[in-house]
Amino acid sequence: MKNRLSSLSAIGVAYLFALTTAIAADLPDLEGREVVAVTENAYPPLQFVDPKSGNAIGWEYDAMAELAKRLNFTLVFENASWDAMIPAISEAQYDIGMTGITIRDDRREKVDFSDAYMRSEMFMLVRAEDDRFTTAEQFAAIDDALVGAQAGTTPFYTAVYEVLDGNEQNPRIKLFETFGASIQALRTGDVDLVLTDGTAGAGYVDANPDVFKLVGEAMGSEDFGFIFPKGSDLVAPINAGIASMREDGTLDTLNTKWFLEYKLGE
């Protein structure tokens, strides 16, 4: 039985290899072209610095490396803050940007987007012991409760327009330079709520069940995409690569690795 299972496993691996090879054969060949990708390294598990090794890792790093292999381009990574990223891409300082960027029409005025590589829903992340609210309405009714967010991000706009009163200058919104900084502020009690996509939020809860919990219902959905300078000739090849990774199950494999198997903070 063991030998038969081993043989079946070998056949399965050979089949997947043949399938991947066949798909890759139909993809554009960028002939080793250098592609500079920029990221923030502040949005686990999509991209972050591993506290153990000090290496930058995450879902988007793995996905981009796979795209480089399939499309035959040489990948170079750079770092930039979130608030500088879209302007830098719009000015063609980098070829592609990745940091869990929500596809939005207002951003399309400055940059081009890839097809969506992930769909996520927004949830409320709170301290594990906080039982004061489970809905946006209940949170809004607590006058001294604060929400932490990065300016210009989907969590920021969701906090402004779906949780609070639509005032982007509302003093109940405490701004942070990185998503990770807002999480730390939640941990220490400096804010009472951070909005996060469900997959990242579940990662924090799984790693720190005594510290964090997710409450309430999903606040709509958002699609993540890579960004490019307007008119970039990389959009079509990257879209073809994303489609091939979806077709052969690679995107699902990455989701399992980073959202189910990898424990943040371990």
C-alpha cells in the first residue's frame, strides 16, 4: 500500500509539473527583463519582516517570485512607505507595487491595476477582553473609543464612512505610519479598534488568541491588486501569470500556506 501511495503521489506530482509547464509555455516571455517591485513590509501575512530571520517574507513575495519564474523576469525588491508608494509608482520610480492594495477607481486615475489576486472582507479587530461593542454602531456610540488606521487606506475610509460620521478629521481616528503600528497600539490599549481584512485579522488572532479577537459582521469586500505606472506593458503579462496561478491552484496553495499554516509571531 505504501509503495502504491508513493507511486500515486509521484504520478500526481508529475501531472502537476506537466500542467504547470504547459501553462507556462503559453505565457509571455519577458526574456530576463529586470522588474523592480516596491513594498512596505508592514502588512502580514502579505508582506512583512520575519522576526526570527530578519528576512522579508509573505504571500506577495511568494506570488511575485512565482510570477518571475513563469514570465521569465529578474525580480528586484525595494521598500517604500505606504503614503509614498502610489505617487512613486505613478511617477514610474518602480515597475510594480505590492502591499495589499485595494483596487479603487480613484486610484486608477494615478496608476494601473492588475486583475485581482485576492478578495477580502473587512472586520473589526479588538482586544480579547473588550466586550463593549460588537457592531460599528455600538462602537460609534462610545464617545471615547478610538480607532487606529493608516491615512489613505481602505481601513481608514471604512472607519470614516462606515463606522464613524464621515468626517476624515474626526479626532477619534488615530493615525499611524504602518498597519503594524496600529496593531501594536491596539495591543497596548492606545486605541480600541483596528479594521483589517479577515484573513490578516484571523492570522493575528490565531497567533495571539489571548490578546486579540475579531467581532461583528463583515463590512463589505475588497479586491487586492498589484499597481503599475499608467500604460505599463507589464500589466498584461502579470494578468496572464495571475490567471495561470489561479487555474493550476497556486493561489489556493499560497492562501493555505500563509493564512492557515503560518502562525504569525511564531
